[in-house]
Amino acid sequence: MGKALYLLKKSGLPEEIQKVMKGGDDKGKTYTDFQSLNDVYGVTKDLKVYYSARSGENIFALDGNLKLDDDDLQRTVFNSSSDNGYFGMLSDYDLNEDGQLSLEEVKSVRNLTIDSSSNIKSFSDFYNLVSLEKLVIDSKILSDLNGIQNCPNLVYVYFKNVYISDYSALSGLDNRLQYLYFYNVDDNELSKCCNGIKDGNFRKLQNLSVAGYSNWFEINKDADSITRNRVESTKSARTITSLTPFENLTDTTKGAVRYLCINNNKIADENLNSLKRIY
């Protein structure tokens, strides 16, 4: 929208004010509900109260005169003095090399790889990456993905050679994720993911891939092609041997998948029969 939106949390207001407010209840709401302006109240800098009924389609001021404040594209989002690792990872976007990443600069980030050289241990600041569409997480050990669900335009996530304890935050992307890829993971990692997202209804997830690791080539995927590149690597080979973790996914998720890739794994013929129970 290009506007500065200051949103109100209804439960934090005095009870007598809450009683006269219709809608806007925040019990059970997620960050995404506020982000998409789904049944929320807000206030302008000059204290004019406004309300959005659904996804920002019907924003109106309670006094009938609405003028939202323009957002400041030059405001600082990340800076070099922060120790959360984001500036270092995104420093190439600091075009004027002033040690600060403005909103305008951050809005140009559409593709991002977080690898072993990235000092990122938390996704709590991902809500700032408002234009990010494609994310690759490579050779990382993480406790969880909490915060990844607050990235508003993320449609592609690729996990390569990862160890992640809790994948449940991915369920917060169930209304937009279209591509979910894994490379060099084992049965345990796949089970953790499928169990973590078992309650998510991924209606747009058309592309699902779990590719095994080979000693002499690596599968690189994007939305349109699969290519094989010869690589020299000392990382341990990991493959899946069973497809049963997919049974934990909802019927909505399984029904959405149109392209399933399971190449370079060690799946016995009898285990392939489970596809009949899954899809």
C-alpha cells in the first residue's frame, strides 16, 4: 500500500472501550491477520481511528474522513551495528554503503539464501522482508522456524542438508506456499517436517520434492527446471527410504500437489505402494 499503518490490539484497550467496538477481536489472531488487515482497528499519527473489515479491502475512518500516512521509504530497517545477522546477510543491498538498509532497499529483496556462513539463528525479523518470494536454507542447524510465517509474499522454500527440530511455523504459510523442496535429508528429517505441518491446509502447494544426495552430483531446482551439476562435497549422503510421513499431511494439502519429485532416494518397491494411500 505504501502507507504507514499503526494497528491497535483490542485486548490491550480499556474494557469500557472494547465493549463499544464492533469486531476487531484479536483472540486467536496471528501476525498474518494484522499484516493482511483482516478485521483490525488502527490509528493514524493524528489519532484518527480506522477499521479494516477484510484484507484491507474496506478501510474506513470512524469519523468518515480517512487520510492514511505515507510510509517513509528511507527509514532504517537493518543496520551494521545490529548483531542479529540480517545486515551482514543483506549487505549487498546497501547500495549507498552507509551501513544501513532502508525500507526501499529491503523491498528489493526477492530471493535469499541462508547458508552456513549466515549468522542467522532466528526468523523473528522476517516480517521486514515484505517482497521476499524465494528462500533457500542450506546447511543449517536450527531449533525452529518461528517468524518465517510472517513473510507476506513467500511462496518458495527449499531446505538443503538441514537439521531443524521444529517445522511447525511453516503451517503459517499454508495460504500461499507453492513450492516446498528438500535436498539431502533423511527419514527422520522428513518425518519432523510432515509432523510439524500436519495441521496446515496448503491449498496452493503444487510442487513438492524430496531429492536424495549422490556422491557425484547435486540436484539444483527452481520453479521451471531441474539441472544436475557435478560437485565436490564432503557432506554425508542422506536419503529417504519411506514415503509414509506424507500420510500425516491433510487431504487438502495432498490434493493440491500436482508435481511430486522423489529422485535419488533409496525407496524399496514395496514402500512405493504407499503412494496409493497418499495421493
